Amino acid sequence: MEIERKWLIRKEKIPFDISSCEKMHIDQAYVSFSPTIRVRNIDHGKKHILTVKTAVTGSDPELSRNEYETEITEEEYRELMKLARGQTVSKTRHIKKAENGLKYEIDVFEGRFSGLAYLEIEFSDESTASAFPDPDWVECDVTYRPEYKNASLAKNGMPVSETGKENPNG
């Protein structure tokens, strides 16, 4: 099970040097949006991952999901990409172990979604996730804003602000 919160951030406000973090380049596409079936190309072909995400009965559907991941071959990845829907989402993920023992994943988007950046943190349970305070350097919590899910980006493009303009900062 994946229990995750997500915050919109501005790259320049990150309080540590992300260039020193572990990083990986991710290109991801979606074979299905319901249920969510995603394929990832990690670090330009070094690894390929198939992921299926489904709702968890009795849990907060925006916070918790069943997540099944398995590594697949490059040939399987290419075959699944023939079924991809929407746009491919490209990003660089920077991974940092925080002082509080949590793992911060900072996704800096590229290409069509350039300018968009998220902080994602996975938690061991929903109560810990819900009680976790917003870091003081984030813009806003977008955990409950479906337009900021990667699948929504692939399906619908960049979120639109109240003024009707594409706005990576909500």
C-alpha cells in the first residue's frame, strides 16, 4: 500500500542542494487511467517498471492506494507503450533522507510540464500522514487536488489556474 502526501514547490525555495541528492530520470506513460496502470522508463532504459494502482477499501482514496510494481523487460515496456494514452510525463526525481527519518522525493518536471515541481513523502499509516505538518518551504499541499496527480497531467495537461492560464503553482 502507498500512503503519500504531495506538495507543490518552487525549486528555488528548496532548503538544501538537490544536486547532491540521489537522482533518477523518469519517463512515464499510462496504459489506463482507471485503474491506474503506468509504465516507467528509468534513467534512459536502465530499468523499466510496470505499476498498477487501485483504491483501498475503507481508506482515504486521495491519500492511500494499493500499489503493485514489477520490473519488466525493455521489450515488454515497448509493447505496453503502444497502448499508452495521453502524454508522457518526464521528470527528474531527487531523493533525500530527511532528519526526521522520512524520504523526501522531489520531482522536477521537464518538457511540457517544465516549471512544475513536487515534494512527495510516503508514510507508514494514514494518521501519521494526516498529522504531518506542511514543511515551511512548500507552496501548498496538493494531496487532495486530483489535477496534480501524474496521471491527470498525462491525461489533461498542466493544471489550469482560476484565471484560465496553465499554472504550475496552483
